[in-house]
Amino acid sequence: MFVWIILMSCMLLVSSIYFIRIKRKQRMVKQRNHAQIEARFMQRNRSAKGGAY
């Protein structure tokens, strides 16, 4: 019984660390995508302004 409790706690610890890591990775990917979209938008604005002038 005691071994079972230790095993369960280890599993919970590993799964929680894994979950946090996945969440952090998703957040990083979101930030990167947002930066790419922003850069594209800025380039489009710059080219539009260049065409206007």
C-alpha cells in the first residue's frame, strides 16, 4: 500500500511538470506567432506608405 502511494505521488509530480512545460511552450509559440504577424503588418504598412508617397 505504501509503495502504491509513493508511485502515485511520483506520477502526479511528473505529470504536473510535463503539463507546465507544455503550457510554457504553447505560450512561447503564441508570442512568436504574434511577433511574426506584427512584423508582417508593419512591413505592409511601410510598403503602403511608400506607395502613397
